[in-house]
Amino acid sequence: MTLDALSVPTHEGARVVVPAPDAGPGNWAGAASAVLVEGTYWLTYRVRRPLTDGRGVSVVVARSEDGEVFETAAVVDRAAFGSESFERPVLVPLPEGGWRLYLSCATPDSKHWWVDSLTAATPEELPHGVRRVVLPGDSTVAVKDPVVTHGPDGWEMWLCCHPLDEVGHEDRMTSRLLRSLDGLAWVDHGEVLAGRPGEWDARGARVTAVLPRREGAPLTVLYDGRRDAASNWFETTGVATWDGTRLVAAPGPPISSPYGDGAWRYASAVALPGGRTRFYVEAARPDGAHDLVTLVR
């Protein structure tokens, strides 16, 4: 299956939902996830500033009736977690009622990351919700940027893992599949996606979105990848399908932004009534900043 055979997001027709916090490289709005609940879009995203301002400074939860114009419902600051930086958050409505926000947190003065959580009755109450560390990682691996879903068979997480065994090479990444009964205690089912030597994703592969399932079609995901260490933070997007054991990358070049550093990453997919899909993507613009954009396919 090729990219052309799938409804995947490209830059054509994309609209800015959240602009970068300022002009220039290192100013990013993105790493978003979104859900549509009873006609309301709920979006969460990371705000990042250049290294001099401390990287991922906050996570925002916002609501919208049309998927494009959002108002802020809550803000979580990294200081509340003792985190040096935030990366991708995930917002999930709980099957029993209430909401959970998963947070990717950086351990200060290290390359280590862990996944934390806040649980509350409403999105607005999340900053003061019940906190629980979900995946601590360890001295050998950094864990971050989860994609979390739940259904009749329980919870699934596609988790980005960075090995810490080689100093200076911690940007390498693979994706693992985890399952859970409650979204808090997880069982690791192993690596399911990794970079391919000699390809555009040779340095690593990170699942970012599970696409709405088509009847008779295999499970399909979008994922971020990069060719080399110099491309860290400027990932582009590919497609992979489940073969029953692991994810298999589709042939062809990745999707990228035509501007700036080319970043087109952290895609999130929301199924719409009528069979279409709304995507949210972190996209490079000409001045090197990254905006959060949306488009429907």
C-alpha cells in the first residue's frame, strides 16, 4: 500500500489553529492530540520556546465547536511536575466518566523522559487532578509521546522509546505496543516499529496517530521519522500498516512541509461523521517556527 492510496494529511489546504509563540526556530506550537466528544473538539498541545527559554514550557487543553477556532480550557505548567520540558500530551475521555491527560516529561539535566498523568472530572479541572506516574522509564530507556486509545478490548498505547546506552545518540527512537485494563498499569508487548537502514526513517520511527479503521482494511498508523541525528526535531511523516505482528512502513517518500526545516510531524487524527478525517499536525513555516495546523481529508 502506498501513500497515494491512503487519506493522509499533506500541507495543501492546511489552516493554522495555534500559531507558534514567537517567530524563528525553536518556537513551536504542536505535538497535539485531539478527540471529538458529543460534537465538541478537545485539543491538547505543547508550547515550546527556544532553549534559552527552557524548551517545552506548558501544555494547553482547548475546546472548539468547529475544530478550527479554539478557546483555552486549562493550562499545565512544567514546574508543577519538576520537568525540564514537556513534549507530546494526550487527552482521553474515560469510559467510566471523567478525563485523563497524559504528559511527556523530561528529567532535568538528563536525556531521560517519563510519562505522567492527571485525572479529573472535567478538562478544566485537569491541572489540579489526581496525579500518577504511568511509565517511569529507567536508566536504559527514555519513554515519551504516547498515542493512547481505548475500546471494547481495553486500552492500547503506542509508545516512543529512546535508548540511552550510547552517549550522544539518545535521539534514536523506536515504537512499542502496550496494553492495559485501566489506562494506568501497562503491559509491554514489544517493539512494533523501527527505522529502516538507508531510508528516510533510518534514525528512528515514532507512531503518532492511529487512523480511523476502514472496513476490511488493516490497522494503519501515521508515524514520524528522520534520516539522521541532524534531522532531530524536524521529523516528517510516513504511513505503516499492521501485518498481525508488527507495523510495516509503506513505500515512497515521507510527507513534509514545503517551508523552513520541512518538519511535518506529530500528526493526530479525528474521525468525523460521514467518513472523513480531521488531522492536526505540527508544521514548519518559512521563518523556522512551527505552527499547529489542521486539515480535513
